[in-house]
Amino acid sequence: MMDWEQKTLLNELTQGRELTNLLRKHLHPSSSPQTRQALLEKILFSYEKALSMLNCTGFVVETKPTGSTLESPASVIANNSSPRSEGSDKKDVIKKRKTSSGWTEQVRVCSGTSLEGPLDDGYCWRKYGQKDILGSNFPRGYYRCTHRHSRGCLATKQVQRSDQDPSIFEVKYRGRHTCNQASQFAAATPKSNHSRQKQQLEEKQKQTQETFLSFGTGLKVKTEELDNREDIFPSFTFPVGSEEVDNTGMFVNSLMENDIMGNLSPAISESNYFSVSPCHMDSFGNLGQNVQTSESDLTEIISAPTSVTNSPIGDLDFSSLDKLEFDPFYNPEIFFS
DNA sequence: ACAATTTGACCCGG
DNA sequence: CCGGGTCAAATTGT
């Protein structure tokens, strides 16, 4: 069977096509412009994601002129492509990934004296590894988005404590979170939907609150950007981030240079739909099969693994979602080829 | 019981 | 061959 990424990719492209077809249908003047707009956004998102998967090195989405261009070689991080385990597949596809992909950004965070509760960026991370790095005294932790498999979220990060100043943690992000979903409707279970939404809200509040808190306490934050051009995604991807470092019980958090409160500025044209949103959301995203043995993600999978129907990432949370109503189209109905 | 982390093995590029 | 990244079985946590 194809590996997970391939499948996700396929889903993405397929979805893109279907959405485009839908858009064509809705080209009639009778359709609302909002609908069209929504479809458009989705399509673009699909493209974006697909491209990012294919080309981890350099998809640039016309971002703001951050100016700073880091020439630093940036750590080279190879892409995983689930190597072993499926010895069955032969020559096939996409194995040619650029290994020198850059990290979306590097953030150095110094947590002040006070370490409050799990300051977290609203994303759910799952640690999948830790390694001692030769030059360093402290190990490096590897995290990936909890919803990697269930929603195809490719976000990843590394956290490493600084040698010089142990209170500083360097956090590198890679990939963008695609686990954000709106779907106030959708939801297979309307009942739990409510509580979930509530949760979500709370999360958000907590988050902001905490963030502010930490600022108040004099958190020192420094960020640097790795060479822009190589960025898979522009910096607005991670408005606010934070991390907790296991054993030590310490926390780090990171933010982007100029925007502290998710105040994603300028040039982000229409990208604001990447608003920070917590990870607990309902979803119906799925990712069929080949999830096989792998962990708990299974529990999140709701719909049938039968095909490429649903997008693993589900919808995006376009800022204006509540207004729009493209829900109807998002049904798996056809979605296939 | 399930979900997340730990940790050594494995893989891959340089 | 080595170092860094990821996997996955075992372990720990909830």
C-alpha cells in the first residue's frame, strides 16, 4: 500500500479537483459569491498542502517581507517517508525528497522565572523521539502534531535546550498545521459537538491568557528566521508557539517576531485563515488504511477507510466560516474519480 | 484500558 | 562510518 504521505497527497489533489468542479458549478450568477469564495479558498489550500508535501524545500507563499534572511545553513532535516515496514512497494514514487528543507522558523525562547502551567500554543504535540546531539549538553526533542495521521497535519518541531543558557530553548518548527478545522456543523456527533466547541473556546481563552501572562512576567523572546526562501511556509504559520519540555518540567514558548498576539500582519493577504486554533476539534477527517499498527490515531478516525473520499485534513477554518455555508458541498458524496 | 512518553534500533544522507 | 531524524516496542501516566 502506498505510504501515508502519498495517500494524503492524493487526497489533496483529488479534493482540489472536486472542489474545482464544484466551483465551476457555482459559477452561475445564482450562486452566492461567498460560496465561490469559500470554494476558492479551499482549493488554494489543497494546492498549498499538496505542494508542500511534494516539495518540502521551497514552496513560498508570497509572504510578508520579513526582511531578515538568514543564511544559516539551518539544520538539515530529512523528511521521513516511512521507510521500513512496508517492504512490499518497489520502485514507486515520491521517494525523492529534498533533505535540506528548512525549518519554518527558529525560535529561541527564554522562560522567565515563573513557569506557569502548560503554556501551549494551542497545538497538540506528540513527542516521538529524543536524541543527544553531539555538540550539545542537552538532548533534542522531536515532536509532531498529534493529529498527524488522523488529519494529515504535517507540523513538526524540535526543541532543544540551549547550552549556554539553560533557560533558553530553541524551538524549530517545520510544516504547517493543517489540523485546524472549522466544522461547527459537519460533525458526525452533534451531541458532543457542543461540549467540544466549548472546550475549544476555553482553550483559546486559556491560551491567550497564558500568553499574556508570560509576557507580563518578562518572558524574553528572541526569534530568528531561517532563510525565507527555503521556508515551506511563511512565518505566519505559527503565530504563537510554546513547548513543554518533558522531564525538566520546564516550558518554553515561542512567538514570532513582530506579532505577538497572533496579530499576523500585512501581506498575508488571504491567509488569515490560519488563525491559531486549538487542536481539540471535532473532525471527520480520516485517512484510510495504512494507518495500520500505528498508534492511537485510529481512535480519531471516524469515517470509513474505503477510499480517498474525505480529505484527511478536512476543512479549513476560514475566518469567515460561520457566515459561509459550503458545508453541503463538503460531503463526501462524489469525491472520487 | 487507553493514551502519551521513553528509549534503543533503524534508516538515510553526507 | 557517523550523526541526526524517525520508528515502534516497552513503559509510564491518566
